[in-house]
Amino acid sequence: MPEDKSTEDQSAKTTGYSDRSYRLKRFCRRRFKIHGFARLLFRWKASVYKLLWREMIVFLGFYGVVSILYRFALKGTTKSNFEKLAFYAYDYTKVFPISFVLGFYVTVVFDRWWTQFKAIPWPDRCVYNIAAHVLGNDEEARIIRRTLVRYLNLSAIMIFRAGSKRVKKRFPTLTHIVEAGILTEEEKNILKDLPSTHPKYWVPCVWFVNLIRMTRKQGRIVSDPAMKTIVDELNNFRDKCDELYGFDWIIVPLVYTQVVTIATYSYFVACLLGRQYLDPEMKFEGHTIDLFFPGFTLLEFVFYVGWLKVAENLMNPFGEDDDDFDMNFIVDRNLQVSFLTVDDLYEMSLPIVRDQHFD
Amino acid sequence: MPEDKSTEDQSAKTTGYSDRSYRLKRFCRRRFKIHGFARLLFRWKASVYKLLWREMIVFLGFYGVVSILYRFALKGTTKSNFEKLAFYAYDYTKVFPISFVLGFYVTVVFDRWWTQFKAIPWPDRCVYNIAAHVLGNDEEARIIRRTLVRYLNLSAIMIFRAGSKRVKKRFPTLTHIVEAGILTEEEKNILKDLPSTHPKYWVPCVWFVNLIRMTRKQGRIVSDPAMKTIVDELNNFRDKCDELYGFDWIIVPLVYTQVVTIATYSYFVACLLGRQYLDPEMKFEGHTIDLFFPGFTLLEFVFYVGWLKVAENLMNPFGEDDDDFDMNFIVDRNLQVSFLTVDDLYEMSLPIVRDQHFD
Amino acid sequence: MPEDKSTEDQSAKTTGYSDRSYRLKRFCRRRFKIHGFARLLFRWKASVYKLLWREMIVFLGFYGVVSILYRFALKGTTKSNFEKLAFYAYDYTKVFPISFVLGFYVTVVFDRWWTQFKAIPWPDRCVYNIAAHVLGNDEEARIIRRTLVRYLNLSAIMIFRAGSKRVKKRFPTLTHIVEAGILTEEEKNILKDLPSTHPKYWVPCVWFVNLIRMTRKQGRIVSDPAMKTIVDELNNFRDKCDELYGFDWIIVPLVYTQVVTIATYSYFVACLLGRQYLDPEMKFEGHTIDLFFPGFTLLEFVFYVGWLKVAENLMNPFGEDDDDFDMNFIVDRNLQVSFLTVDDLYEMSLPIVRDQHFD
Amino acid sequence: MPEDKSTEDQSAKTTGYSDRSYRLKRFCRRRFKIHGFARLLFRWKASVYKLLWREMIVFLGFYGVVSILYRFALKGTTKSNFEKLAFYAYDYTKVFPISFVLGFYVTVVFDRWWTQFKAIPWPDRCVYNIAAHVLGNDEEARIIRRTLVRYLNLSAIMIFRAGSKRVKKRFPTLTHIVEAGILTEEEKNILKDLPSTHPKYWVPCVWFVNLIRMTRKQGRIVSDPAMKTIVDELNNFRDKCDELYGFDWIIVPLVYTQVVTIATYSYFVACLLGRQYLDPEMKFEGHTIDLFFPGFTLLEFVFYVGWLKVAENLMNPFGEDDDDFDMNFIVDRNLQVSFLTVDDLYEMSLPIVRDQHFD
Amino acid sequence: MPEDKSTEDQSAKTTGYSDRSYRLKRFCRRRFKIHGFARLLFRWKASVYKLLWREMIVFLGFYGVVSILYRFALKGTTKSNFEKLAFYAYDYTKVFPISFVLGFYVTVVFDRWWTQFKAIPWPDRCVYNIAAHVLGNDEEARIIRRTLVRYLNLSAIMIFRAGSKRVKKRFPTLTHIVEAGILTEEEKNILKDLPSTHPKYWVPCVWFVNLIRMTRKQGRIVSDPAMKTIVDELNNFRDKCDELYGFDWIIVPLVYTQVVTIATYSYFVACLLGRQYLDPEMKFEGHTIDLFFPGFTLLEFVFYVGWLKVAENLMNPFGEDDDDFDMNFIVDRNLQVSFLTVDDLYEMSLPIVRDQHFD
């Protein structure tokens, strides 16, 4: 049943993220047997390994260098001093509570990440109100509805460009937006000439209000409550744009991020010394075996630095990582849904028929 | 008093989940004596044992193999090396703070789980507004009210299909929805032909708006505030659908899940070695007794892996686990309540009588 | 000034909970001297001692039995093995991080508890709107207002019965509600005959809508915004009922509760062995003194199991514990306030007089 | 520029709390040099020292008594037993995780504290709507506006009296409210005679609705949306009152508070023994020095018991502590602002003039 | 394409904060290679080093003094006693759980910080409603719209002055606001003469209401819902002002801050003694090496005191630190956007043209 397919599985067809999301969900939805989350361990895309392989190589490289130095280069007192230093560093690794720091920090960043997703402006509420309240089947009515909807999408694209690298790449200049048919040449010039030193994503919203006022005067909007509700929804839409701008403007204080990063990195610098396998023949406590490869320490590295990477990823969800929000998908979806709603579907009249259970 | 019974205890009659929920509550509501939560330890359905018995067997199997190897296969230096390795692994288990990681992670996932429940769209607000504001007792009025309500339920079912495996099973194709009487053949064809590459659950909402606009023009909706309020509530309903779609689309970053899983699993890999009972005759510290069965370690396993299972379960609450939301129950409830409200109960007029305390 | 007394201190006169609450507050409000929270330690009602005395006795009993066995029954190798087992168990108690688990779990449950309190439907907003917008001093107007208010209270009582044991006891069947004058015989029969398999607390809300629609047609409600606002508030009221039903339906996953309970209980099983006073003459480390009574261990028991009890109590706040919400008090309060508002106080006209500061 | 002074710095002139707040902020606003929070350590008012000096003296007293007993009274085996007991108690202090418990508990209480502040009802929204929608410059219009505003303030004062000791002291009886000019003698009698057994703060809200209804009938309120919005805002105001009453009624479960208090107090009882300086000549591990004064232990005491005091303070923010909300300030501010808004400033007409930048 | 530049990159042109923010984001947006957060470690502006260098010098100074005393001044028993003291202090540093305390405290303060950002009043919603509903192209209409907008900005500036040092510096007296053209001389005098002892930021809101009432009477506002919505949005705006004032008035209890500060500072006082390198020749456990410079301890200092600095910074975000909100930027932006919206852009009529995709 291909038409169903096309209706249901589109989320899986979008690029990158949702593809992964889809497959993850397919995993999750299966009754968990022994695997479960375990199966997720063997994925590459958007995985901790993909994010960390460079860091892991660097860490292992340094570890190896220190290890080789200790095993072959150091002799006598120097060797003994290195061993003392290793114990000193080891003691330090036990003092440092990076798990708490990371736990609290990641929780804060996670909240912020989801709030940012919730702050993405969707034009739908406005669009439905336009479809419900801006009446008329003549060409001018169609143009007005299309223009209103165009302004909303324009405003969203302008704020997305400020925050999302992907959208910025797609629309590097206003001219590209003109070419995409979302801005007219004339409007571009007005935007350009406006003597404001601040981001101008709010200007299309003002145009929207002006057009709505005119439409009300013309009588295409027939009621005052309708007028009120459209303006209210425009304001809600614009508030979301402002909120997104606020997230772009006010970031998590640099100090907090630095503190967490310093804690994590200095922990692993200490590990470079403190987690070396010391000569078992010296009978140091806890150093009875020499495995050469720091397996568990590497797991620890994956774990803690991976946790820090979670924070890095969540901090800027509008980038181009595997896990970031696909803003271009949102732009396309919004354009399609809003034009379909106020134009193509507006005039489609379904027959009023009894449903199957009508007695 | 059977009619009461039927009114009060239906929550217990629904399948799976609420049955468990009901019994749990019966437990909880009793004055806790010595048992209390303790009694919950002996339940099977939706229990941690049911979720974990396979993993427990695998863990015990591996533990047993290692134990047998140590006891019978290893000799001399190899045995001694194994013992050193066990101590090394044991040290590692103390370093790893999986309780924090799991605590923070599960808290994040728990919040998300409940937010997802809150995001389920219920048509009730819209339905009550239709009952209050779409007037008329003639057949066309009835058809209009029923159609409006049908669109709402259709939209909800389409978004549920995208997220919930149970609903997808019940309505694998649009044709099944047609057969259930919630979609007409003609509407199905329109949905099918719509040139949109995104999920189409919003289309019935557009139909709803179109029908409302027509109904207002006909005068069956008599006031502008009523018109406004119906469109507003439709928007709220559709927002919930979008929110659910957002949860389906944007998942908790894979990295976070991997980090937590790696931490937990590597902890128990380390335990396979580090929690072995070493030969008491070797007089190792903390190895004075050989109990053969790793009782406390198994408890630890149940505890930590169970905690991880909590996260797995909460991560996708729209599946088919014992603990997942029963979306088909919601579909049925919504259909029943909404049609009863706008149709059967609409015309039922109760006599206006003095109540008992009327002086 | 007795009338003041009667105005101010009624919260203290309600049964059970608020009595305790009142006294607690009297404590808290006093300038804390050395006591403060300390004074709360000597209360019995709703206290941790009252909740735990049975468990404490059981724990001490088991502890005593083990202690006696160790002191008198065990000899030689058996005794020595027990001592080894005790050390093994003691090591285990240090591994287990129940404080984190309980901390995270109780925080989650606490949030849920307060959200449940916020979900209790209060009819006040609807009632005030009825008083403001349903006009008329004739008998029919009075009956209509009283009936509207009656439906609201009926709906609340029906949902309370589903969740609260106290309300269920007060109104075990619909007939009891009829007797209380909140439901008429005829309405009861309609409820009984309604072919719905789900809880029917929403049916009175539909009646409410039908009556409102009729009242608007009669012109007793004179404006469309008034009509809109009453329906909106009814929807808010019904949403609260649904939310309460949702809390009743979707509980904290059993797995989470089991995991926390297993952790706590296995900790104290390990304590039964590991916290025994071993023979001081054996010169075991940390076992230099024999106090017979496990004072600090008992404090630990009170502390951890008490923390778990907090979760148990908060999990189901609609029960009959000292700390649970007194739903019958809410039912009474709602009935009284709503009938007074729409009926007795409706016609009471206060003279419009200059206030004291009017210049 | 004294008028500026009077405009800007009034927050500093209010009693108690804001004075402290003001000075704290003056600290905080200065560029932090080396001090910063450090400077706050040397404040007395509302400080941890002021709150704890009594407890500190008691703790030191007990510590001193135990210390003197150990040093001078105990001999031989008794002394040795005491030393064993001290080690036992010391072990116990390490087992007890009071930092987690306090951390989770204080976080919960802190949230509740701020939510309580947000629940304080401010009449401003209602007042502005009265100013905007209740028209007329004649005396009756003035009286109506003043009466409406009076009812709001009366309702707020009645609920404040129930929760805040300061307001209760200011208005111990309804007669005191009459004397303050917020209640008339006649209204007092109605309140007194009302046959309700519950707090009556909602009654003035009903009077408000009755008066609004009359005013609408008179035509002083000219539009239905205005009528609707005033009733809505009244409901929001009354909801806040209810919320405050809810906080007064449903407190944090006593068990939780007891558990935290037991943990903290038993920790320091254990410290009385376990943190004694044992005879250095006995060569006990960790007891190589005798400082007589338990400096660090006292810091720990200040820290942990101070943390508990934070919870005590936040638990009841409507009391008379330095840190509590100054409810009488709020009462005064509300009275002044609301009467100025609807009366004095209502008729003040500012000339409509071009502003400076008008081109 | 310079006009684009000017549209997109303005956020980077504002002073201080956003400059940093911009560069940080440029970092973050690049695909993280090995650096990532690591790169942030080498920044100075708003960094932890810039905040802490003074404290670090002081700490190192004290550490050095103690170290020199130990190495050169102390002999014999005194030296030995110092060593005992150092061990005693070292034990203490392990007891103190400052990571939890800081974790919980910073989380609380972080929430409050972001809530404060959300509480900043933006006039945009009001402004758009004025543009939509206050009609007329004549000069008086323009003046009215400009005056309404002026009152909003005036109110915001007055509340900003109370909280933000930067705005207070810019407008030290009302006369400065007059000079900026936001207040007229006459209005200043009224503000000055108003017999209120509380902050007067609400007075312009009352003027706003009075002017709106007059405008409605004149018929420039043509509908009642428009009137209602403007008053509602004014109330939302004023609520934000009140919320900001509330944050200014009710601070985090001093006790909590003191407790956290005491914990952190006493930890590092203990470190001054306990983390000294003791003579390796004494063979003390863990003191086998003498590195002279306390590298790891300094990292710990940076980490913990840095974490405390995060709290200090977040506590008062309206100051003049690198990380604080730039309130003057907000004042400018609001003035520009609001006057452009209601005046310059109000009359700009865009031609109604078919868009590019119009078929």
C-alpha cells in the first residue's frame, strides 16, 4: 500500500537526524530482549565513538609516550621519582568529583536544549487563523493570504539564519531568499534601507500587522474577535522568534563551561601519570599486574569525555552535527504546510456526508 | 449495585497497564503495615524480574564460566595473574560512579516521559465547544457536528500511528481507518493525492477549519467569539499533535544514552572479574570466604541494570511493554466520548427541577 | 471576639491533616530558638516513628536473633565463617549508594505529589462566572444556577470517588450521591443507562454544556463573550478532572519503585550481618567494642527506610494516611462555597457607600 | 535631586528585609575583587551566625563536657572503652550521607519557597481593568471603583492574616480591618453571620462579582468583553488566594522533615564522641595532635546545621524572620497603588503633546 | 553584500557580552575536532582566569608563606606538630562534600538567573497591538501612538534603573530621562509630586490606561475586543516589571549563600595546611615527593572557587560584568523597534503583489 507508506514513513526520509532517530526508534520499539540499550552500543552515526575517536587517539598517544618513557628511558632515581609522581597524581584523581560536576552541568544544559527546541517558532497557529478568518475566494484574497503566510515564513527564516549554520548556508544573503520566492525585490530594499542597527526579523511581522489592518478595513476579516486573535497569534509567533534570539544572545556563562572543562581535562592529565602500569616488581600497592593497554582507563575516558561531549552537542543544537535540529527541514515543512493550508486546501470543499456509524 | 460497579471500576477493565495500575493502587491504598512497597517486590507483571531475567541468566552464566575457569583450569602463574587482574578490575569498579550517571540520566528521562504523556492530544475541549456553539437539531447539523469530531479523532489517530506501535498494528494502512468509519473513501483519496512529503496528520485539521468557516457562514455558529474559541481550541489540539511529533522526531541524544550504557555495562564486565570469590587460602584482603553464588553482586546487578531498564522503558512509552501507555484505549475512549457528547447527549434534555436543598 | 475566631481558625478545625498542619505551623512560626525542626522530632502523629515502629521492631528482632545465634550458638569454624560473612556483608553495605537512589527517586515522587495537588479540580472559576453572567432573580434562574453548580460538584465527586478512598467510603454508590442531594434519581438512571465502558465523570459536564446552551437561547446569558468564557472555564475544570484521572491511570513505573525498594531492603539485610558487633577479643578492625544495641544502625534504619516511607506516602496522596489530602473536606468546602456564591450571596446587595478615606 | 532619591531608593526604606537586601545588592553589584561572596561572611543580620549562635554554644558545651570527662574523669578500662566508642562513632559519621539528604531536601524546599512568593495575590491586573473599563467621573462611579478595589484588598488581607504572623498581629480581628477603613461595619456583620465553617476570604470576591454585575447593568461598564475580562482577572486573583491557602494547608510531609532532622542531629551526636581529640600518646591513627578546640568540626556544624536552617527558614516564609517576606509592606503597597490608580490618577489628564523626537 | 552583513551580524556589534557570545558561538558552530570546549580554555574575556587571578595569587601567596615557614623556620617538635596539623587538616578536606553543596546551590542559582532573563519586560506585544488597533493617520493619532509607546519604554527604564547598575549610570536622575526625550518635563513633575513611598515605575502604566480609555472614547480604537487586548497586554508588560522588582526585592536567603561560601573557603583554608608537601624523608604516607608548586591543588582551587564564582555571577545578572545582561542594549533596541513599529513603518504600504509561486 504505497500511498500509506508515503504518508507514514516520511519522517524517516528526511536527511540525517530523523533517519537515525527512526532507526533508533525501531530498535527501541522492539520488545527489549537481552540487548535493548546494549544494541545502541554498536552504532556509529551520531555515536560517542564517532565524536571521540580523535580524542581517544590523542589520549592513547600521550599515554603510550609516557608509558614508553617510563619503561625504557627512565632509570634509577628518575624512575623512582616518576613512580612517586604517579602516586601523587593517582591520589589527585580520587579527590576530583567530576561526576557531580558533569551531572549537574549536563542536566542544566539538557533543560536548555529542550527549551530551545520548544522555542522554535511554528507558523501553524497563525496560518490556521488566517484560513479561518481571512475570507474570500477572489484573487486578491488569495494574494493577501499568501502574503501574510509569506511574511511569517520570512520572519522565521531570518531568525533561523541568525542561529542556524545550515539555514545560513542555504540563504547566505537576502538575495537568496528573494530567489527562493519568499521575499520580493522591493521588500528586500526596504529591509536594506531600514535605519535599524538590530536584527530585522521583526520587520515582516510589522508588515503582517499593517496588512491585517488593511484587510480588516476592507472587510475581508469580518469580526473584531477574529482580528484580535490573529494579532495575538502573530505576537505569540514573534515571541518565539525573540526567545530564539535570546538563546542566541545569552549563553550559559563561559565560566561554568570552563570550570567543567578544566575539571575533566585535568582529571585525564592526572590519569596520564596516575593510571600508568608501574613495574609489578616494585610491589607497589595496586600495581601487581602490567596489562600494557589501559583498557578500563580508556572506558573511563570514553565515559567522562563522552559526557562532556553530550554537553557540547546540546549547547548548540542549531549546528550541523548528526544530533542537531534539521532547521532546513523545518523551513521546508513550514513553507509547504502553510501555503497548502491557506491556498490549495482552502477552497477544497469536501461533501457533507453521513459517516458510517450515523444511525 | 452493578451499575455503580460499571461506572467506577472500568479503569480496571482496560487491558494490561491499568489492570496492573489498579492492583498496585489497591496495595498502596491499604494502610501500609510492615509491607508497603515491600509487597511490590513479589510481583511479576511489569516487574524488574520480568524485564531482567534474561540478562541475569547471561550475567550469572558468564560469572559461572569465569569462576569455573579460575577454580579448575588455572594453575600457578596464570592463576596468580588472574587474581591480580581481579584486584585490578575490583579497583576499577570502585572508581566508576554509575549511580550518579544513572540518577541524573533517569531523572532527565523521567521528566521527558511525563511530558510526553501530557502531550497526548485529547479532543475534549474542542468537542465541548462544538456541543456548545454549533447549533441545530436537524440532520445536517448532526452530520456537521459528527464530521468535525471525526476529523479531530482522525488527526489524533494519524499522529498516534506514527508514534505508537499498538495503534500502527490496529490501523496499518489508511484503508483500515476507512473501515473503522473514521475516514471516508473520498477523504482517503485526497490524503493520498496531496503532494506533501511530510506526515499528513494536520490535513484533517485544515478540513475542520474549512468546515467551521462554512458553518459560520451558514449561521449555525451564531457568534464571533464562538468562532474564535473553536479555532483556538483546534489550534491547541493540533499543537499537541505537533508536540507528540516533536518527541518522535527529536530524541534524547544518542551519545548520552551510549555513555550511560557503556558505564553500566563496563561496570559489570569489571564485576565479572573483580567480584569473583578468590581462593580464601591465599589470604587476600576481603577474600576470606567463598560463597560460590554472587548473591550481593546479583542484587547490585538487579539494582543498576534495573535502573537502566527504567530509562529504557520510559524512553519510548508508546510501545507495547506492560508499562507503556495504552494508546488504543485512548483512541476508543476519545471516539466514544466525543460522539456521545456531540450527538447522543446533545439532544437529551434534562428537566429543570429544584434540587433537594432548594429552600 | 468569637466571630473572628470562627473566621480565622477553621483550617484547624478540619479533621486530621490540617490539625497537624496547624500545630506544625504554630511551631514553625515561633521564632526558632534552639529547637526549631528539633522540636518536630518529638511528635507522634504523622511522624516517622508512627510509620516505622513495626518495621523497627521487625528489624531489631532479626538483628537480635542473629546476634544471639552468633554469641551463643556458633562455635569454632562456624563462628569464624560467620565473622567472614559479616565482613563480606559489611563491604557490600559500603558499595551500595542507596542515598543517591532515594534522593533522585523521592525528588521525582515529590514533584508528582505536588502536581497532583495542583490537579484537584476546584469549581470556583466556573461558579464565579455563573454568578456574573447567568442573570435573573426569578425561581427558574435560581434553579438553573444551582443546577449548573450541582453538575460541577457532581463531576468532581465522581472523579474523587475513583481516586480517593475516603470519598469512596462516603459515597460508595451513586445512590449515596442521590441521598446527599447532588444527583437526582432521574439523572442517576441516565448515568446508569449510558452505554459507555469508561468512567462517566464527564457526563455531568455535557449536561452543563447543554443547560448553558439552553440558558443562552433563553437570554439569561446576555452576551457571547460570557457564553464563551463559561464554556472555557468548564473545559478548564474538566481538564483538571482528566488530569486527576491521568494520575490515577499512569503511575510511576513499577520497575523504578522495585529497584529503589530492592536497594533499600537488601542494604538492611546486609546490615543484619555486617553491622553485628563481633567479638572484640578477635581484634577485628573496627570491632573493638561491643555495645549490644545497634544504636547508630537503628538510626540509619530510621533514616533510610523513613526516606522510602516518604516516597510511599507521597505516591498515593488520596488515601487515608495522616498526611494525605482530606478530599471530603474539599467536597464539603466546594459544595458550601459554590451554593453560597450562586444563590444566597447572589441577591445580597450591599449598599454603595463612601469608604472611610473617601475625601 | 531629592525627588529622584525618593523615587529610586524606596525599596531600601522598607523595614527589615529589603534593607538587608539592598545592602547585599550593593555588595554584589560592585565589581567583585577578592571579596565577593567572601564579604558576606562578615555580616550579622539574617546571617547563619545569628541563626546558629545558640546551637553552636550548646554543641560546644556538650563537646567540652565530653572532652573534660575524657581528659580528667575517665581512667583505665573506662577510658579505653570511651576511645573504642569514639572510633565506633567516628566510623558512623563517615557512613552517613547527610550532604545528599540536605541537598535534595533543600532543593525541594527552595522551589516551594519561590512558588509561594509567586502565589502572593497582587490586585494590579484587576485594578488596571477597573481603571480601563469602569467609566464615569461622577461620585457614584468613584465610589464603585473604590469599593471594587477595597474588596480586592480586603480579600488579600484576609488570606494574609491566615498565613502571615505579621499581618495577623496588625489585624488581629476583623474590627481592626474596619478601623483601617478597608471593611465597613455592615460588611463585617455579614461576614460574621455567614453560616460557613471555612475561611471566608472568598466572600469579598463574591461581593465584587455582584457589584460588577450591577455596574454592567447600569452601563458604567460599556462592553461585554470588558465585563468578561474583569471577571477573569478577579478569578485569577482569587486563584492566587486559594493557592496561598493551599500552601498553608498542605505542608511538606512531616516525615520528610523528621528524616532530614534526625540525620543531621544524629550526625552531630556521633561527632560529640567521634571527633574528640584522643590522647596522642595512645598513637591512634589520625589522632596525633590535640588542638583542644574542635575548629573544623565547628565549621562542619555551621555548615550542615546552617544548611538545615536554610530549609527551616524557607519552609515558612510568612513569619517574622529577617529573611521572611514583609507582608505588611505588600499590604500597604497594594492599598496605595490600587487607590491611586482607580481614583487619584484616574482623572488626571496629561496633555497630548509631541515628544522630543517627533519630526 | 554589505546590507546583509548589516542585517545579520548586528548581534556581534553590540558591546561586550554579545561580542564574546558571538565568538563563542563561532567556536561552537565549527565541527568540533579535538578541541571543542577545549578551545574555550584559552580565552581570557569573561573567563574563569580573569575572575580568579586575584584569588589565585592570594591563595598561592599564603600557600608559599606556609611552605617557607615549614621548610625553613620550623624545627624539631614544632615541625613535627605542624606535620600532625597538616594531616589533621588533610583528613578534614576529605570529609567536606563541597561538590554537592556547590552543585545544588549553583543549580538553584542558575534556574533563578534564567528566570530573571525571562522576566525582562519587552514592550513588543503591546506595541504590535497599538499598531494593529489604534487607527488613524493624522498627527494626533501619531502622537497618541508615540505617547503610548513612550510610556511603555519609560516604565521599563524606571524598573531597569532600580535593578541594573548600567542603566542607573546612564539615567542617574529623572532629568536624564527627560533629556533622552522619553519623559516630558510636566510628566516628571507629576511623578515627583506623587505622594507614594514606593517605586513609581507603575505610574506610566496608569497614564497608558488613561490614554487608551480616552482613545477608545474618541473612536480611534474601534472595537471592544481591541480595547480588552491592549489592556491585557499592558497588564502582562506590567507583570513582568513587577516580577523584576520581585527578584530585586526577594533574594536568595543570605544564609544559603553564607553556608556555601563558608564551606568553600574553609575547605581551602584546610588545604593551605593539608596539601603542603611534607618532607619526603619523613616517609609519611602519600608524601613521597616534593614538587614545591601545588599544581593539582591550584587546579582544584580554580575548579571549586570558579564554581562559586559562577554562582556569584549568576546571582546578579544586571551588573557590569562581562557576562551580565546588557540592559542598555535592551533599552536602545526597545526604543528603536517600538517607535519604528508604531510610526515609521505604520504608514509604509507595501504593494499587494503575487508571489513567485503564485500559479
